Amino acid sequence: MIVQCWCDVQVSIDRIKGEYSISVGNNIWLRSSSTALYVDDRWYSSNDSSLLLIDTLVFQGDDPDFGNWNETQL
């Protein structure tokens, strides 16, 4: 079964900050949140810049069933 969506879905990605949002019909449906890790009795967080985004990668391809796709790895 293939499910189709006829609504306007947009994904916005800030490749510098690592933040993203998903909008449906010009209304934000989901926003990213901060990322935090606890290692050796210490918190590292994107909120206080102790956990930094080093790089982003972008890939594109084509699927025979679903068509063109884009991927962004943060």
C-alpha cells in the first residue's frame, strides 16, 4: 500500500545550529529541541554550547516507489 499526502509539508533545517522544524500547510507542526549527553558525571548540551555541531552531510537519491529524496545528517 502506498500512502500519498496532498498537503504541503516542508522541512526547514539550520545546518549551522542543527535545528529543524516541520511545517504542514504553513503551520509549524514540530520543532527540534536541544540535545544533551551525560558522560563521566558531566552534562554536555547544545543549549550552553558544551556540545557542538561539527559537521552536516547532505545526500540525495531516487527511490523507484517514492521518487526523489533528500537526507541531511546533523
